[in-house]
Amino acid sequence: MNLYRRLDRHLQQSNEGSGPVRGTLSAPRIGMIWLAANFVVTTLLTGTLIVPGVSFGSAVWMIILGTLLGAVVLTLIGNIGTRTGLPTMAITRGAFGARGSLVPVAANVVILMGWSWVQAMLAGVTVNYVVEQFTGFSSPVLFAVLCQTLVVFLAILGHGGIAKVEPWLAVVILAIMVYVFVSAFTTFSPAEFGGIEVDESLGYTNFMVLDIVIATAISWTVLSADFNRLARSSRAGIIGSGVGYTISTTLAMVLGATAIGYVILSGDAAASFDPTVIVSAFGTPLAIVIFMSVMATNTMVVYGMVTSVVNAQVRWKARFLPTSLAVGAIAIAGSTWMALLDQFTGFLVMIGAFFVPVFAIMIVDYYIIRRGSYSRDILRPSGGAYWYTAGVNWAAIAVWVVGAGASYVLTYIWPSPVGATIPAFVLTFVLYFAVSARKRARTAAGPGLQPAEGDGLPYRAPAAAE
């Protein structure tokens, strides 16, 4: 048997194919996975967008508050994955229907592919900067492709390989981040950072910063169940992902704000969302953080795309290895599209518009309408409780369109003074509950995905959660 067939069989036997899995990881292991995943260059560079748009102190407080609010949504969605054993996009069948779920699945794959390209490009630009300093050779596209190729290889290892690699990456990244913080605050005092003059021409407010930070959490929630389903209990998943995500995102964004503040205090030109500006200030150690963060995070992103495709429809029975190779090829080819870096803030807005309403609907549907459990019907290719009308819950689709439209309007047409994310979430939450309240009255609370004796299905039942 050749290497391809052996790896393909191993991945299928390791539950990398479609269907639910039984989680085994503890809270610390889940926490380390999320810790490594969110020490990410895009989150770090998002921090450089905030200062000097608002004061350094305000930036820190808005980052902390926005991260905590976003973590609530992330852990609630992730907990559904722990309790059902299903990845995020498979769970959408419960609210949107067996066929209707293809709408968020398609949006998810497109958005994750965009994330993957952006991160590979930023890693390529960073590696290119360091190499050019030492050798004079410059080819950002080449280094972006090489970084993405390594990411695809790591993603092919599946969730078992990711669980082994991510914690070590987290330790190294955290150690180097501590070095950068110490360097910054021993060169300039906290009072000097707090005294950086606000540039009002950037048009930022505290609420706009809060909106950006929450949108970052929403962008990560598309993967929350993919990885929290590996937790051995609800408690392990919630604590691990909540603590890991909050610490890593707060540190990464504050590091970005600190790095750009350091550049400003040093009297140098401050260009936001440009890794070479802050790497030039802190040297190779920060470049290592950026490179390793892309390896950690982009591996999860590519893995998330593959699991979304594999689990999109029960009847497809797609295999993990060939799917990962196809997705990986597209991810590598797209990493050459450097112009996408100029569209990052618009990309975050698109993520918010697509997925804030999706997650509001999922939370209402699972925790309120379905009383905290999905039945085995969610594994059926047709018929059953989640078939709705020809496989589509048109009420969920309609509410999603309203919520996404509201997010767009409040961002571009009538800008909201409190941002678009929170109003769009609340509007969608209330609307979906209103149109689904009668369904709740007819839904009996049950044990959910309880495995029948001897059926061998490797999923967890809600009753196993602490």
C-alpha cells in the first residue's frame, strides 16, 4: 500500500472524515490550541490600526472589552460542537436545514480562504524583509507560497497533528512576545505610551474600535466548534477556548498597539497594517513571532476549510485527504494575490455582515428553540426534524438576509455610532426568536445525540457535559 493510501486510511480512521467525533482533550490542551491560533499576525496588525486613532489607554480597554464580548459568542458556538461532536458548519444544519446550511458553508469557505491568503502574504512579506536585510534577495510572492505550502502540509496531518504542534508553537510565541513587551516598556514608560497624541483625522471612536475587536472574534467563531468538538467535556471546551482566546487575542492586539506606539515614540513613520514597520523596530524576534503565528493559525484555517467541505452534506461522503489537497492547492495559488492586503478592513466588515447573523440564529436555535440538544436527525441526508421545506429553513434564511443587510447599512449607508456588530446581532437574535417561538413550544427537551448501544458512532451526548 503506497503512502497516499496509508495516510488516507489513517485520517479516515482518526475521524477526519464526515460525521461526529468523540472529544478527548482537556481544558489546558484546548486552551493551548486557541492560545497558539490567536497569536496571529492579522490580529497583531489589527492593533496597529487602532493607535493613534484613539488613545493608547482607550485602545487597551476596548480590546479587552471587545474580546470578552466576542468570546461569549465563540464559546457558545464551540460548546455545541463539544456536545454534538460536529464541526461548526455541520451544526448549521440544525437552524438552516440540511440543504439551507450550504449558504453559510459556502460563505465560510470563501472567507476562510481569504483569511488563509492574507496570513500567508503577511508571513511572506515578513520573511522576505528579514532575508532581504541579510542577503539582498527579495521575492515576497515566493516566500508567501513557501509559507502556505508548509501550512497545507501541517493541515493534512489532521486534528491529531494540530493538537501536538499548536501547544509548542504557543509557548515559543508567548516567550518572544514577552521579550517585545519588555523591550517596549523599558524604552518608553507607560505614561509616554498613554500620552501619544490622538490623530482625529483617522475618524476612529471607542465604539468603532470595539466593533473591530468583536468582528475579529466573530471571524474566529467559524472554527470554534471545529476545535472545541475535540474537548472531552463542555467545561473543558468552554474554559479552554474562553481563556485561550481571550488571552491570546488581547495580547496580540495590545502588542500591535504597543509596537506601533513604540514606532511613533521613536519618531519614525508609522504605517498601520505593515509588518515590516514593526519588525524593523524590534528586529528578528518579532519576525519569528509573525512567521510562527501564521504556521499555527493558518494550519487551523486550512483545516477548517477542509472540514467544512467534508461535512457540508451527509450524502457527499467526501474524504479528508483528497479534499485537503484540493483546498490546499487553491490556498497556495491564491497566496500570490498580494493586492488583497489593501482590502483587509473591508474584509473584516464582510465577515461581520455574513456571520454575525448566522451565529445569532444558531445560538437561539440550539439553546432556546431546541432546548440545548440536536437529535440524531441532524446526521440524516434528508427527512427528519431538520429537513424543514425541501431541506431549507426559509425563516432562518430570511432573518439572516435581514441581519446581514442591517450590518451593511449600519456600516456604509447610515453609520451607527455604536458600530454594526452589536446592533446586527441583537436584531437577528430577536427576529429569529420571534419567528421560531411556536416551534419551541412543540419541541420536547431530549438527550440529543445519544448513541444507540453498539452503533459505534463516536460522538458525545449532552449528558456527558459537566
